[in-house]
Amino acid sequence: MAAERSKRMIHTAGCIIIGDEVLGGKTVDTNSAYFAKYCFSLGINLKRIEVIGDDEGEIVEATRRMSNNYDFVVTSGGIGPTHDDITYQSIARAFDLPLKLHETALEKMKRLSRPHPSQPNFNWDEPSPALEAKKRMIILPHDEKLQDEDQVVFVDEGLWVPINVVNGNIHILPGVPRLFERLLDGLKPRLLPRLTDPEGKGVYRVLFSTPLAESEVATYLTELAAKAEPKGVKVGSYPRWGKSRNTVTLVGRDKEFMDSLVPEVEKGVKGRRVTTEGEDDDEESDKDA
């Protein structure tokens, strides 16, 4: 089953942010937003984002459920060297897998990591608590029935950190944003052949700026949605609190059809098409002045 999951086409995705520090407000999660944009750019339908604590039961439940429900799942966080980094062990338990020190990752770690200033005498060849803590980061869930390259993926030659793939579709990533983003970007070439759009062109989005209140455009947008949604195009309306203009969007894959709607929508919302949200705020402010 895991082997089949790792080869199936990718239509849907889920994201699990793991960390007590996120739930407690100490750390602001940016990884889910990055992943959402990543999925949008590749035409993957991101269906769910969850934030959970460093709790083994919650990690087990969430990863089992999302692995079953979505084609492509990422986790972020909980793979560091300390006692509260329990993501690997929890996901191993979720899928009844043993944990195994990954020797290739260890060799990469030795070659690419630099000693911390607080550990000037650290030695890879001498047993120590620091060495055991470092190894903790590469003791990974391991499925004996799968090829190693299908479950431990190195996407960046400059990093020792692997992407551990469990049950064919759970991709375990670090919580540090720069590492999360770099590894996710490096994973893209492996995903492209499994996308319905093999070139990874993603989804088309058209933005409109309108001076009208949402309640004023609601009737028109309901009529527009009835026309657009059978073509796979979603209509959205987004208030911009404290601003003089709101935003209406069209999101879909049929570029020709969406472009054909532009004049009608501009008239219907008494606005205009824009490239980025808020680009005409200053213009409107100047008018007010």
C-alpha cells in the first residue's frame, strides 16, 4: 500500500504543523503559508492545515488520517535533538515501523554540519551525550519492504537533512522555515511527473479591486458563481478591513474562459482587474485627499 501511495497521481494535499511553541504563541508559523503557496503554484488542492502539539497520540491520529485522506502530506517540526522532538517516533508508531539510524544521513551530517561554538571539543568518534543528541535527528521510521531511496530523500547536496517519507505520502520536514522551504523546493522535481499538470504550471488566479461593499456585490457574485463553477472556476470575495476597496477573485485552470469573464466582472463589481491586492490603495487615498 505504501509503495502504491508513493507513485499515485497527486491531486490533494494536507499539512500538519507540529509544536507546542506554535500553539503557545511563542513561534509564529510561516511554513503552512509557504506550503499553501507552493501547492497553489503546482495546481495541488490543499485541503487541510492542522496545528497540533508535541503529543504522540495527536501525531499518530493526524498522520494516519491525513495519509488516508490526501495524496501528498507534509509535517513540519519536532525532529530536533531534544526530548520534546518526538515526530519521528510518533509517526513510526502510527504505521507500526521500527526506528533505524540512517547511516548515509550520518555520513552527510559529519561532512556538512559545523560544530557549535559551545562544543569546540566535540568529536564524532567519541561517545558523548552531544553525539547521541545529534544522532537522534537521523533515527528514522524505516519500512523494510521499501527501497531506501523511496523513503529517505536527499534533495539538496548542501544539506544533510533528509526528507523522510513514511507510508508513501507522509513527508517529514523540519520546522525551521529556511530549511522547510529549501527542502520543499528541492522536492519539486520529484513531484512534477505525478501532477495532472506535468509542467507544474498550477492554477490561474484573477484579482479584481472593487469599491463596493460585499453586501452590495453579493447578488451578482452568486449569479457569477452559478455560471463559473460548472467550469471549475471558483469565485471569491474578500473584505479588506480599514481599506476603501475590497477584492473579488476568480480561481481555476481554464484561463481562456476566465479571461473572457474579465469585462463582465469589472462591470458587475464596478471595479477593475489588478495584478496584486492593494495596488490601487494609494490611488484611492489620493482621491480621498
